[in-house]
Amino acid sequence: MIKIRFYENEIVIEGHANFDEYGKDIVCAAVSSMVQYSAYILKLNGAELEKSKGFLRICNIKGDDCSKKVIFVLKEALMDIKKKFPEHLELEVK
């Protein structure tokens, strides 16, 4: 299961969807593309990234309008994925 936790100025993503085998996992592909795209935008806006296999931490997220919009869109997209694949994605907002 992929676990994503949203904090005030940080997002932590870890785990694997295990929906299908490597290279065919559509849940992993959907979550990965949304998260990586959002992380890239947030990094351009001053956030820092910590990455390893099955783990991504986006920290020092700025509280500006751009970052807030990126996070809002990311949350909405992930909630849509969670509705369709609840056993493969867990979201937590703190």
C-alpha cells in the first residue's frame, strides 16, 4: 500500500501499491506521476526533496499561493485514485 501523509509544510510518500507486477501497476503509475510532477513544481518554488526507493519526502514547502494550489490539486487527484483503489492507497492529512 502507498501511504501519503500531508503535514503543514511537508508531504511524505512511502510504500508500493502492489496492484499488479512491476511495470504493469497502474495505481503506482498514477500516484507516481502526480506526486513527481507536483514535487518538481514545489522544488522549483523552493521546497526540498528527499528520495529513495519507495520513499519521497517533500519538505520546506512554502505557504505561497502557487504551492497551495499545487497541493490542493495533488490532494484532489489522489483522493480520486483512492476512491477507485482504496486498498492500495492511504491518505492522511495532519
